[in-house]
Amino acid sequence: MLKALTSSCLQNRFHAVTTAFTPQVRRGTDSNTPLLRVLGSLRSSNRRVPYLSRRFFCSDSTDGSESNSEAAASEAKPAEEGGDADSKASAAMVPTVFKPEDCLTVLALPLPHRPLFPGFYMHIYVKDPKVLAALLESRKRQAPYAGAFLMKDEQGTDPNVVSASDTEKNIYELKGKDMLNRLHEVGTLAQITSIKDDQVILIGHRRIRMAEVVSEEPLTVKVDHLKEQPYNKDDDVIKATSFEVLSTLRDVLKTSSLWKDHVQTYIQHIGDFNYARLADFGAAISGANKLQCQQVLEELDVHKRLQLTLELVKKEMEISKIQESIARAIEEKISGEQRRYLLNEQLKAIKKELGLETDDKTALSAKFRERLEPNKEKIPVHVMQVIEEELTKLQLLEASSSEFNVTRNYLDWLTALPWGNYSDENFDVLRAEQILDEDHYGLTDVKERILEFIAVGKLRGTSQGKIICLSGPPGVGKTSIGRSIARALNRKFYRFSVGGLSDVAEIKGHRRTYIGAMPGKMVQCLKSVGTANPLVLIDEIDKLGRGHAGDPASAMLELLDPEQNANFLDHYLDVPIDLSKVLFVCTANVVEMIPNPLLDRMEVISIAGYITDEKMHIARDYLEKATRETCGIKPEQVEVTNSALLALIENYCREAGVRNLQKQIEKIYRKIALKLVREDGEIEPQNAEVGEVEAESIHLSDEIKSKEEIQAGAESANGSNDDKASENNAEAEAEGAPVNQTQKSANEDACLQDTQETEKATESEASKTVNKVVVDSPNLADYVGKPVFHAERIYDQTPVGVVMGLAWTSMGGSTLYIETSLVEQGEGKGALNVTGQLGDVMKESAQIAHTVARTILQEKEPDNQFFANSKLHLHVPAGATPKDGPSAGCTMITSLLSLAMKKPVKKDLAMTGEVTLTGKILPIGGVKEKAIAARRSDVKTIIFPSANRRDFDELAPNVKEGLDVHFVDDYKQIFDLAF
């Protein structure tokens, strides 16, 4: 078993303890080459180096010459001092008889971290006794050589993630062919310079490649000796590359002292110098990973090897620069902080001497106790006990410790909460009803529920908290009515949205042990509002997320449970908080998305969309008024007719809510504001129509005439005034200046005063006429563009195979057509193809409808084989809109039967209902929305399932007005009504 690890002193970015070699220069050649001049400059920088560094380098690695062996022996002796007799014998100088090139069979030693380059020392540890014995035997046989091969990374593992212990374990477990498969083919022939206990020191000599296995335990292989490919020493490209390597090495020396030690030690041992060894030297001392170093080791083309080395040393240069900039930035930061700290300490000492400042801890304790004083009797005993303990702890802690800040923040939250503070509630039902009606039109169910809550509170004398969930499409006023409810109840209002929330800590808070810990939203709410009975609006509760930090929906169970929230426990505060007086109002678009346990704790109030009449009231009484004030326009300046509002609602804003309607009204008023500003500034609008220009000129001429009439009246009333005085008065009035009446009699004063008042009134009326903008249905498109929606009704009289259905969408209700067409006929060709982006449920409904239609046709017309011999195509427009749900079943059957019997259905008929295989009609949802959609499309007759009769009866009279509704529980009743 073999364990090869680098020594602890070398397990840094340089795992292989390295030394190097230099380009060979033949004797007698020019010694003043640029390459040697660079090295000469490096050599002169430091002639003396520590012995410790020199021991890692080998002066020559070409062969086993006597000089090299002596050097190796002399280097190895100090490492062996103090050892036993065997280790001393093993460290003996290797004779020169056995040359490296004669070594063709070697023991294979694995290197886990970096390859060994020729000319460099490396320490490895051998734990396998058989391998250690074989190494000792080879030294005694005067053949002290072994093969050092880099280990490959294990398949499926990241070499950057595997720890040192994992690597050690892997080496222990590998033997024989398993070891062979994990070794790179190209390695280094290494001379064994010393063996002490399990530590072996190797010197790299030359590159070798494994040829075949001789024995598996210990692993012995035959090798081929590799030589560099021939190259031209005078080649300009090679010279330039080598000079760039040397230049980069010189730059790195300026920034890294570690590299400087390597190069200076190498200079002491320099013998020969060539381009190949320069490449080896650069790669060996760089911090590159083992695969990049192995790539350099395997490269036999000297030019390519130099290029690879150049990349590694360039990268090392960049790393050195980054390291230097980081060190500089940290040094500046530390020095700045130290200076600031010293100045602050001096300032504190001066203030303390002058009596301007008390001790931090004393001031904090006084502040916290001052907060507690007004509510001391209302604070629960267990909470007061925790506060006293924390205050005592605060006095014992040092202000500079981290625990001091944690305790201070904890006390800050504990003392800031409104323990026992409740706002005075409003139990006046009439006043509450008035407030709710002021802010919102309709929403009868919600308002009724709040008035019930107030009535119960009045009878009990106190009110408990409740959990109410308002569900409905976007824009119907769920969020805004929460604020109105708070105003009606005279409670503080706090809103937070949980849409997309995926962290439980947002609800329950963090543990105080974490840095930057904070309480949950409910504790923040109580601190913010200052009372223990606010109205908390939890928005978008159907869009709760679920992430790695837990399930917030489950955390909400405790918060929204009336039985549990009297002792709600926040992770940060860690003391029970009473939330039983809090009124929770949640909002959701789709109730089905709320988890069942959470939904079970809430009282759900559904808010359906607004019908056209309700939208008219809301637009006229709320939206238009608010928008006019926002835009700074006076009521007398603008008139939006009822027909314009109706067209706006029908053709632009069909969704269930009124948010889009508000946007369109704002758009109208912005354009009106621009027009008014242009007119006041006498700037002609760029897109003014001819009719508008003519109208403005008529208004201006009327204004001039009225002024002339006023002047004539003034002159007749004041006959004694001369023409000059009249002209002066007229000019003064035209300019808006007061008329000088000191020269006139009392009667004249009275007459002039009446005249001026009349003129001002007339002028104001004239200005009203000039500036008033009328928005009517014909010119509505000038303000809001082309209509978005067109009539949903495609056919006045539905043709054969086409039936109108009713659908529920997030925008409210809508009508849709089911169209069936014959593709081809032939015996046995009966089939049904469906299109229109239908969901799985709707596709199944089509199959059920096909089956039920065949059954009914067989009963009504036994001889009609239409379905058996016809390939049919059923389509639901519009094709781009995804559709799903079971409520189109009866509509599909009617469409199929209409085509089969070649009979169109009754005019102005729409239907909805789920159908079973036996023809039973099951209940559906969205009755109100579907009834509104039917009215919008001028449908007179509607067919609903019998189970939905109660839903329809609850609708407002204005929704049911003009509709002939039939309730059925079997398809045969629909057949009679439709055909």
C-alpha cells in the first residue's frame, strides 16, 4: 500500500517542493547573450541564500554524473542526521556506475498533488511496507531510481472539492491495475536521495512514459525515456517567447517574495541553461493546478512548452497584482478604522470629564425604563421578568462586546411593543356604515359582515379579533376596503403582502443567535402601529411561496388561529404575545390556492366582479371625483357624459374590477388637463380638429359681444359721466383693475358696483363656456384610443352546429361559442377532433359530450347514423386563449346534436353546466359573472343547473332583470328548450 503526500510545509499553493535548471550554453559560445544577461542581473541580486532553500534544488538532472551524485549526497546528509543505521546507509552517496538512461524498469510512485519536474526535489511519504522495502533494496543494488507519476482525478469528483483526507484514503485503497489506471502515462524518472522512516526524498531527472506492467505488487513498470523534439536555438520566435518568460518572471519577483527565494536559490545552483529547462522552471514554481503542470511535463515541443509556461506565469503575475491591491485596500481600511476609534475614545473621555455625557450603559438603561414606565402595570409578569433580567445583563457586559449589541437590540424591541395598549373602538353602527359607503360602492357582503362584528362588540362591551378572507378577481377593492374597515372601526391599519414569501422567518422572526436577526412581521406591525388591536391586512395570501427556508403557509397557521394566537411566540422575542384582539383581513384571488388547514381558519367572503351599473356608479361617484382632484381640474371645466362612461366600460374595461377603468379615466383627464393648459397659455393644440377651432372662435366672439353689452348698460346707468370716464372705467374693468370711484356720487357708486358684479358673473360664465371640455361617446376614441373589446356576440342567429356557452374568467364572465363542423363522411369514419387550446378536463368533456350526443340521437332519430359515419371537428374560439373546466359539457352536446339534426338552436340562448355520461347536469361556479356576461351579450334565455338556483336567487335584482332563466337537472330538458 502506498501513501504519497507532500510534506506539511509544502501543502500550500506549491505542493511540489521545487528547484530548477538553466538553458545549456556550450563552452566557447558567446556568454553575453540577452538570455544570460537577464539571468546575470537576477544572479547579482543575491549571491547568498539559506541552506534550507538550497536543499530543494538539483544542479543537474541530465545524467548520473559523479558531480551530481556528490551534490545529491551532500544535500541529503543533513536530512538524515540523527537517524538509525539503516537510514544512514540508505542515505549514502549513489555511485556513478549506474546511469539514468540505463534504467528501463522502475517502481511506480504516485504523486497526488503536482508532478515532479526534472531538476526539482520532492518529499513523499510511503506507508506501504512492500514499496518501502523495494525502494531500500534498489538503493542497495546501486540502482536508486523510481518513476514518479501524477495521479488522475477520480471520475465523477471535482478535484477542487476533494479534501486531503479523501486523497490519502484513495491512495491507501489503490493497488496493482487500479493504481495503474489512475496514473498519468508520462512522469519523471526520479533519483532516491534519502529514505528516513517513511519519508522519501526524490530528485527529478528526465521525462519517461510507461510502456508495460512488470509486476503489480509493488507496481513496477517498463518505461521509455523521452527527449525534447529538435529545435533551432536561433529561432526568433523561440527566443522571443523565452525572453517574455524571463521578463514576466522578473516582474513577478518585484511583487512576490516567495518566488524571489526560489529564483535566488536556483541561481546558486545554475549549471547549464536551455529553453526547455526554462519552461520547466517557470511551470514548476508557478501556482498552477496539477493538470496544467502535467500538460507542460507531457509537452515535448520546446516552443509549445514555453508558450504553456508563459500562460502560467502571466496568470501568476495577475494574481500577484490582485493580491497586492487587496493587501493595500485592507491596510488602508484598518488604519482608517483605528484612527476613527482612537478619536471617538478621546471624544468620549473629554465629554465624560466635562459631564456632558453619561455612560452608554447607564443612558440605555434609563431610556428603556422610561419607555416601560407608562405601561408598567399592563405588561405581563413573565415579560417584565425577562426585561429585568436583560437590563441586569446589559450592565455587566462590555460595550465593545458583540453580546452587548444583541442584548441592546433585544431590549429595544421588548420595550417598544405596546403591551396592553388598545385603541378606543367605534361601536356606532350607523357611523361605521356611513364611512364604508363613503369609500366603496356595493360590496354588501363585506360591509354587512363588518357591521355584524361591530354589533357583537357593542353587545359584549369588548371585541375579539377575527380572521376574514376576501376573495375575488383583481381590482374589485379587496385591499382598499381593508383601510376603510380600519377607519370605520377606529383601529390602526397595517398592511403587508405575503405574495411570493418563502421564508418562515418573515412570519416568525429569526433566532437571536444570527447576525442581523429581526422579529417577524407581526412584531414589527405592533411596534409600528403602537396599539395591540390593529387591523392587519395580509395581502395575496393565495400566493405564498415555499422555499428552502421552510413553508410560510404552515407558519401562518399559528398566527391565524384564534385558539393559538393569544400566545403567539416569535422566535426573536421568545416571549408569548397576545394577538387575540387583532382583526386579520386576508385577500386572495383564487381561494383554491390557499392550503386547506389555513383556509379552515378563515371566514371567506367572496367578492364577485362589478356589473355595468355598479361600475357606472363607482366611476361617477368615486373614480372621476378623485381623478379630477388629482389632476387639479374644476368640475365646471369638464363634462364626461353617461354614454361616454358606458362606452368606456363596455368597450375598454370589461374586467371584473375597476382598476383598469380608473386608469382609463385618469388617461382622459390627463389629456383634458393638457388641452386646458394649452388654451390658457394661448397655445393652439397641435392635433386640434377643425370643429374645435371653430367652436373656440364662436365662444370668443360671444365673449366680446357680452362685454360690449355690459359697457352699454353701464353708460346708460351713468348718464352724467362723460365719455372719457366711461372709457377709463371700461379699460380698468377690461384690465381687471379697480375703478377709481372717489370722483363719483353715491348713486353712481352703487350703479357701477352693480354693473361690475354683473360683468364679473357674465365673464365667468363666458370663461366656463370657453374652457369646458365635453367627452362623449363619439369623441371618446380621441382620448383613450381604439376600443379594446368588441362585441363578444359573433352571430345574430347562431347557425347549425354553433351554440353559445357561458364561461368564468379572471376578468369576470364571458360568452364563448362552441362550433362543430363536418370534416368527412363515410361508413365507420365516426371520430371527433377538438381544437382551441383546451385543457385536459375540457377535452374529456368533449369526449363525454360526443358519447351522450350519440345516445340522445339514437333515442330521438334511431335511423340517423350521423355520428357513426362522420368525422367531426369541434372548435372553441378564440384559439389563443387557454380554456379548461367541465361547465361546457351541455353546450358541446347541443352543438353536436344541432349539426347532426341540421337544426339551429333557439335565438338568444346561452347555457352552462357539467354533464355526466347518463345526461345528468351538475352544478357549476361563477353564476353571477356568467349572468352578467349573458346580459352584456343581449342574451334573453339562460339555462343553469338546478343546483345553482340558490346562487341565482341571491343575485341583485338589476343583474337578474330581463333574463329568462331555466334550471335543469337532465339534458333532455335542455334538448326541449334548445330545439
